Amino acid sequence: MKPLRNDCFALPPGVNWTPVEEALERLRSRLHPVVEVEREVPLSQVNDRILASDVYAPRAHPPSTNSAVDGYALAGPLTDVPCTLPLVDGRSAAGEPYMGQVPKGYAIRILTGAVIPAGTDTVVLEEDCEVRDGRLHLNGTLKAGANARKAGEDIKVEDRILTAGTRLSPTQISVLASVGVEAVDVYQRLRVGVLSTGDEVKPVGAPVTDWQIYDANRPMLSALVSQLGYELVDLGHVLDRAEEVKAALERGAEQCDLILTSGGVSAGDEDHVSKTLKEHGDISNWRIAIKPGRPLALAMFRGTPVVGLPGNPVAAWVCALRFGAPAMALLAGAEWFEPQAYTMPADFSKNKKPGRSEMLRARVRDGKVEVFGSEGSGRVTGLAWSEGLVELDESAQQIEPGTPVRFIPYGSFGL
């Protein structure tokens, strides 16, 4: 795969604030798949993998015209109804087709899924007819071709059934299997490293003092990476020491296709992530017009892209979803996606100032959107409470109960 350019994240001169939509479009235009292709991977191993090439049907589906119901196949044309038709000896069942020709004006017993015998083109439900003295009695009108599933009506030979970039799920695997595809080309899983930083941050289980906090970001981001279907590389936690940060990034560049960091990306004395990336890589600090979030460091280090997320858990979560998830999808070979949003009535009040987009932790109850009581970036309880985000654009807005708002469920990000 073609590597990313070192300057792929560079901003034009004079750009200070970047609107959300502009930032997303810049990412979309500058990223491409960075993983290699695995050839002819069996269907049993491709769930949640990303298709690397288009797939064309080697066989039609259904391969032959068959019955949609239990009943009787008729050799038309039908003229007078009600009428009676003599029955041919035998039947057509799924896996046991009738091999003969049904004469015109005759009928034959047929079961659901069975191939419609030669000479017939219409099936009557057994509830709509009677058999007496070896003859079929039709009691009502019947449209020619009724209850018959035509050969190839779903998929024709050489139809393109799936396109490259599709993330394969059980339903898509079913389509592949239905036409006899045994193996497909898929991209290797994107390897995503997760690194957290900070002197005040301690791994869960370590002893802490009152001025230290447990690391909430690394478990959260690690779970996100795994749930999105990528290969997690745990780069651990490092202190605010330039040499430790550099060593962790070097490990990540050797092992990963992308590195996610949290904390240390601003311009403070101890923001060693941004300092290290500036000294040894190529970094662009994108000031995104979004709340929570704003600082987003996008960099190349030893040829590996780095996404530097804010340190506050809520801001890290919002930026990882809104910017990280679609970027990872594109790097992994999938299509860039804009999460599906739903316009729903608000069940809250808010006076929003102009200038920045806002992402509010939210959930839906009784057809209305509730938001978490506090907008603080450190309120991790709001993450567990929420089921999605309300996205408000940069404009000034006065929201009252009943105002239509844009709700994005977490499922729209692939969770």
C-alpha cells in the first residue's frame, strides 16, 4: 500500500479555527488504506473484515425457478376458473425435483423451495384448492406466475454483489455463500496502538495519592478500537518525560498502522506528546471548532499516522468518535462514513452561543432526546449514561423542549 505523506495533515497558512465539517473533509481527502490485502480468505474467517475487491456472482440466486409455497404447480394457460385439472403422479420437493414434463392442462404436487417442473409456471396454495378423486379443483382466480420465484430474480450470474470497502457482517456473508463464493480478498486488520500519558495518571490497580487519577482513557479507547473491529496494540501509559514518550511512539511506529494518544497535545510545559512529534515527526495542531474537544493533534511519526486526543475523557471520546472512527475506517480499507443522524424533538433547554459545534451526551426516552445534566469534559458518568450524541452546529441556537435536534446514536459509529 502507498504510505501517507509526512505533510498530509498540514494546514494552510493562517488557519486558526477549523469547522467540524471542514476538518472531516480534509481528513477524508488526505487518507487512504494503509494495510495490505489477504487473498482468498475463507468465509469462516471474514466476519467483521473489510472487503478488498469487488465480488461478482458465479451463480444465479435462485439458480432455478422454484415454489414459494406448498401447493400445486399448474401447466397453463388457465382459462376458466373455477376449474378442475388432472394430477400427474409424483411430486416436486426441495432437493428432489420432478424430472418429467407436465402436460398442458395438468397439475402436480409441489412443496416450498422445490424446482417448478418443466411445463408449469404457476403455483396455487394448497389452502386455495381441493383434491378429489385424483383431480385438482381450483376455487378462485389465479394470476399466471403466482407463487413462483423466478431463476435469478435476486442475483444474476456476474452481478456485482458486494463492493470493495464493505465491512463484512453475517448478512453479507450469507449473500456470498448463497451464490457459492468460498473465499474473498480482505484487508489485513488495522493495527491501532493506544497510548496514554500524564504524571497524574495511574493505571487501574496501581496505588494512588489524592493528587493522582486512574487512567480512564486507555481502557475506553482500547475497547473502542476492539469493538470497531481493529487489532488493538496496547502501548501502555508513560509519564510526562520526553524520552518515555519518544520510546513509546517508536514502539508504536514499529507495531502499528495508527497510534491514538490521549493527553499532552496542547502547548504547555509538560505537553511532551506534541513536543516530541514536533521535534521528531511532522505535526499539525488542528484547533477544531468543537466542544468538547478543540485541540486535536494530527501527525506523522516514522511513517505512522498519530491522532493526539485531548486528555479529558469526554473530549477524548467525542473526538475519537467524530474524527477517529471515520479516519480509522478509511485507513483500514473501508469507506469513509458520515454517521447516520436522526432529527428528533428535544426534551431539554439550552441557549447555545455561536462559534463552535457542540456535542452533548444524550439518550432517547419516549421519542424525545434527553441530554446529560452537566457538560463538563471530566464527567465520566455522562458517558455511561448516554446512548449517543446531540450535535449542534456552529450557529447560535435557542433550544426548548420540542425543538428538533440532530441525534447520533453510538451505533451509527459502528458500536
